[in-house]
Amino acid sequence: MKNLKAIIEGLLFVSGDEGLTLIEICNIIGESEEEITKCIKELCNDYNSDDRGITIEYLGNHFKLTTKDIHKEYYKKLVTEEENSILSQSALEVLAIIAYNCPITRIDIDNIRGTNSSYAVRKLLLKGLIEEAGRSDTAGRPRLYKVTDRFLDYFGLGSLDELPKVEIKENEESEEDEEENLFDSKYTEI
């Protein structure tokens, strides 16, 4: 038997800022709205404990994992430290994907990288290097992202036309080689 609470918790974590609607959760798991609602209420009760730092919020018709307000002074310190820190490898990857493909959705970024990019997108938004560029016309109308003028300033570019030209290498490696080269870029300068 599947542990619905654990599956829902994982889905909400992976969905990041976007969150999921009740219908989306039901469709993914294949359970009734009543059963999913019951599990979400149980999760909310679990998170109400003082020894938990997160909770489930219902915002904009979406369920989302969020941090608790009572600890916000610590979160502010983290954000301040992040604003002053250099960009991580994952943030640079996301930034490059957005720069070369903007406007682009987070899901498309995830598909290119092969991993969840929610944290890197949030970090880049906080740093002002990317911004929302509207909504996609695809199902669910996900947010589109583009780089900002601050990005251009940061990298000394007059426009995106000044980005190095790249081509995607054909992947002729076996799956074993691919696992060893997870951090090698598929993009190379021409």
C-alpha cells in the first residue's frame, strides 16, 4: 500500500513555488479528492507541531510547502547572506539556460537540466538577475522567466546578442558515461 502522505509531501516539495492544485494531486496519484484532502489535513496537523519548520499553505488555489512565519528572522539572514554570495554552479546553469532560451518556464529549465531548479530560480529572482516575463499559453499557464538588465550589467553585456554562440553536442555516450559526466555542459563556445 502506498503512503499517500509521503507522496503528497514529496510532490509539494518538488513543485516548489508553483505548488499543486487538489485536482493535479489527485490526477498524479490516482486517488479521490476526499482521500487526498484527508491526507493533506493530516499533514497540516503533523506540521502544526512546534518542532517543525514548514507547513502546508493553500494559496492561489494551490497547495504549497512554506516556511513558518515564526522563524522568519532566520530566513531573512539566509536571504541576506545569499544576496552577497557568489553564484553556485546550479544557479549559473539555470541562468545560462534562461539567457539562451528566454522566455522559458521553470519546467522547461528542469527538463533541460534534468533536475528541479526551483531553488536556483528563487535565488536568481532574489538577486535580480532574472524576472517574470508573463505566463505561458500552455496548460496551467506557468510563469515565464527572462534575464534582466542587471544580468547584462553583471556579465558586461550590452544585449543578449553579445552572448557567445553555442551549439549542442550530439550525445553519443552510453548511459554509463553519461552518469559519470553529469556536470559536463552540453553547450560549447563556437
